[in-house]
Amino acid sequence: MIRAPGQSGFSLIEIVVALTILAVGLLGLAGLTARSANRASNVANVTVVSHTVVQQVNRLGVLPYDSLALGTTCKAINANGFAYTRCVRVDSLQQSVKQITLTITPTNTAIKPVTEVFTRSKTPTANPLNH
């Protein structure tokens, strides 16, 4: 644009173009921020589920072998704001070996259920007379 002598500054078109470029950049940044927040939430959910699985496996690991009744039991649990269903299936593999299948199914359907399978063995009782 041709300016008269002594005039300086930006034209209206230059300002509109600059604001349009700025708006496009800010919209892209807003989309990235929303995606990052969503992924952070997903990571937090996976962490809570993993912690819950480890906690439940440890709980089942310290129970006496004979108290692990064969069959399946399910229980709805809400611990620290995390609601889920815990299902435990106990199968006998051998006379002194049981297989335990633990399934944690969060109430929130956006979080996938987790299944952990492990075995427990009956520890042989030592007989002091057999030495």
C-alpha cells in the first residue's frame, strides 16, 4: 500500500493476516493440549489398575493355601474412588497346586479389564522326626 510521507505503521490487511495466523496457531496448540490431557488421564487409569492388580495378587499370595476354595467368586469394590469388580477363579492343577485367575474389571468402560494368572503350591510341612 502506498503511504503518504510521514505515515508509518501497519495496514488493516496486515493486522488481519497476522491475527489469522495467530488464531490458527492457537487452535493447533489447544488441540495438542486436549490430546495431552486425555493421554495423561489414560496413563493415570492404567497406573491405578496396575496398582490394584499388584495389591490383589499380593493379598491372594499371603492367604493360607487351604483357604483358597475352588470355584469363582466376584465382588464389587470401590476403593479410593476407583470402582471395579474383582473376580477370582481357583482351579486345582494337581493335588498340591492351585491356579488362580484374577480379573479386575473397572466400572469405567473406557478402562480395559486386566487378568492375571498365577499358581500357588502347598508348602510341604517338615516333619522333625524324619532326620
